[in-house]
Amino acid sequence: MARTVTRRSAGRTVPGPRAGSGSAGSGDQGGNGERADAGPTPAEPFNRRIEVLVAVVDSPDETSLAAQLLEGRGWSVRPWRPRDDNTDASVLGSGRVGLLVEVRLHGARFGAVQAAVSEIENLARRHQAGMWVLDAVLIEHDLAHDFRSVFHAHRRLPEASTPSGSRSPRAWIAALRTSLGLISTVRILKQTRRPSVEALEQRLEGGALTGRPYDPLNLQLRAPMGMQGRDPDEPPPVPVSAWRLAGPVLTGLVLAVACGIAAAATNGLFMLVPLLVACALVWPVGHELTNRREEQPRAVTLAWGTAAVAPMTLAGVLLTLTMPGPPAQVARVTAYAVLGVALCALILYGLGYALVHSWFSRNANWAVPALVPALALSLPWFGGLLHTMYLKAGFGIPSDAVQVSVYWTYAASLKPVGIALGLSAVVLAIAGWMRHYHQWVHARGMVRIGVPLMSVFVIGISLTAGLVGAEAAANRARAAAASGKAPSAYYGAQGQLVCVKPVSKEIPVFNGPLATTLPLLTFGTSGDRVWLWDSRRDESLSVRLEDVVVSEAGGNTCR
């Protein structure tokens, strides 16, 4: 078939049109079966392929513009023409030609086709390109389920071929290694149906497949357990999703924990009822865990089921016996813990979906080293700001007048900064799930602006809440000091009630007068001075240490 050349841009040609309307099977049988070029491979990773039929205005300029826009996104573009035995050309409309576009996306299966259509339509609207989507289909191949027979070839161990009656310990170890597959595999073959090992060895010895030499005297070919493939006389197996397998297993494990809690909470013979239920869970859980290509022996199924159910039941018993409170509270705490773990898993997956194959992942080699020092410097700064808010706003005492370790400044900032980072991680995780399910396409501009703004908002709210918390702690300390009680420490800033007596009648006092009959609150000395807070006047004052005698207050008055 002659290749049709259409001018798209200078120095570049368009591959000839492909007969048919898709990538699946018979769609490639038009003409003489020649395949069009697959187009440039996109720089971005992808795991979803959607083939889209696009109608373009039948003009060299419009066709060239459409091809440039689509190929600029890393998508494969091929001319389309109807088959000879149908009238598909009428669906394009008059004055239009067809292009087959393979849109490549990364994310979930859900929403992929809608996202591909929206991507092309948004591209056409942004650039006023004359192209319209007519058909879009998800390209899928069942690659997750391989029912072929698998054969492993490994070098023969001389000890393994020794008769069982005269085997030495080394020979037994060699035989065990062979049966368990704990040997180096030098060749793997995957064949349809169930060919015999002898026939396959003869083919390999004759130079079949890759043509590499195969010596049956030095190499042994075997099929590992559960990898024998499907019997050709059996009907094709129905693929089972991962959720279909994980759902019953997780349900059984949760029920096993509940049985353990119930067994520890009951007395007498009634505790046998949940234990019997746990024993009944062994077979279904083991069957789901060993549900492979072939039915496993009962011993294997029971072993897997026992290994899964017994620890979970024991965990339920230990939780009930070790945790304080009634069994209902233990069950409630366990449910909260499971819910927390599930939420953490959702957030972590969302962060992965948001950051993987993004600007951050491409620039993480310099972004992470730049963020770590910035965070390390911001923590003590914000901790110092919290101490300043606590001392200055609460008591009027300068923050540099109180000696606080730098480790306490880190500790003071961990809670608000941690909450801020946690909430921003939740926002980013939500955006990651939206990206995974291709929802960014419908609100790309809003997401690009809204996610940073929302992250800044939650960070600002969290840090402001930390400052408000410091002020609230200062108010509680003021109330305690006014009632004659020593206030609680605030991240290294420990207040103490003291009695102050001047050594002479006239001493210099900053922001006096100095109350000598009531306890004053101090947070320690600062050089040769001491700062005090008078609860009666609600004012701070400062005196020199050489002018006063400071002693611990023993009550609500000072003598």
C-alpha cells in the first residue's frame, strides 16, 4: 500500500492512513495490514491508554495544528480512514478528516476515558483548533492474570538425585532446596496449555525458542507448585480483582480479632463459643489465601488459615486482658485504631498519588535538601515566637529575660507545626486522590490555585492556633499565680512564686513599686536582674539581684 504523505510542518511527514477504527484485534486488518507509526513516546509515565477518534477540519493548516497540539502532549497521532466494507466516513461530517489519537494518562481506570475526552476538548478550546471527539475507547489487555504453565530450569544438584535410602544429610538438604525452589534459576519458560517436561526438553535441546543451547544432563526443568497452568479442556478462568480477594480475608481477620475480644470478655464455657467461631474461620480464610490456579491440599489451606487467624485471635485476647476498661471500651479503642490506620493509609496513598510523577518528584534531588534546613531553622524560630507570646503577652516579661533551652523551643513548635503539616498533607492527599481519578482535568485551574491557597490557609490557621494556645496557657498561669498556686511549666518556662525583700529602704525598681507583702511570679534570673510579675497590679517589674533578697513563697502572703 502506498504511503500517503501530508504536509504537517517543515521537514516532517504524516504516516499513511490506517484502515479500521481501533487498536483491538481486527481493527488492524485493513489494507495490507501495514501498521502505522506508533508516534513519539511521551516523557511522562502512563498506565492508561485511550484511543480517540477525532474529526478535524479538512484543511492542511488545521490538520497540522491539530497534530502538533496532540503530539505535543506526547500522544500518538495517526490518520484514520474507514474500512472498505462500511460507511463510517459519514460520521465525520462533511469537510472533515479523521485522526486516531492514543491518549496516554497515569492514574486509575475510573474516569480515564472521560479525562481523555476532556483533555482533547480543552486543548481544542484553548487553541481554537477545529477538532471534535467522536469516539473514545479504553485499551486494555488482561496482563494481571497469566494462566500459562511456567517452567524453571536450574542446574542439577548431584546430591538431589541420590536414592532416598542412601542419602546423606547434604543430599537431603539438596533435595529440600530443589523441592522448595531455593536454587538459582537459569532459564524460565512460559507455555500455553500443559506441555510435558520431556517434550519441552526435547524442543529446547533441538534449539527451539531463543536457540540457546540446553543440556538436559546438566539442567533440570520443573514446574513450581501452583504454576502448572490451565488445563486445555477446562473453561477459561474468570479474572478476579484484588479487592475480591482482599475483602473476605480482611473481613475474616477482623472477625478473628472480635472473637478474641469476646473470648477474653466471657467466663466459663461461654468463652468456647467465640473460640469455635475463630476455628471455623480458619478454612475460609485459608482458602482465600491459597486460592491460586489449582486447588491446594487441605493441609496447606489449614496451615495458611491457622497462621492468619490464630495471631489475630490472640491479639484480640491480649488487647482485652492488657488494656484498662471494660471489653466494650477495648472494642471501641480497637475500632478507632483500625479507623486511624485506614485514614493514615488513605492519606499516604493520596500523598503518593499527588507527588509521584510530579514536579516535586522530578526535582526532589534538590528540593528535599533545600526544605530540610528551612524546616530545621523555622522550628526554633516559631518556638521562640510562642515563648515570646507566652511571656510578653501574658506577663509583660521580655522573652530574652528568661533562659529557655533551644530544645524546648523545638518542642514548643512541634505541636502547631506538626498540625499544620498534617492538615496540609490531608489537603495534598485529597488533591492526590483527585489526580489519581482524573478529576483535575475538569477543574485544573481551580486545583492549581486552590490547593496551594488551601495549604497556606490551613498552615496559617494552625500556626495562629498555636499562638492562641500560648496566650491561653499564659492566662491559666496568671490565674494560678493570682490564687497563690505555682503555674504549670510551658515548654521550659517554669514560673515560681517568690517573696522579695529589699536590702535597703530605697532601691531602684523598674516599673515599681515593689510589693513585699504578696508573692510575686518569676521565671528565673537574667544576668544580674530578676523579672517579676505582680498579680495585684497585673504588671511586670524588674530589680537588681544585689538589691533584694529572693525566697520561695510559703503561702498567699509574705512576711
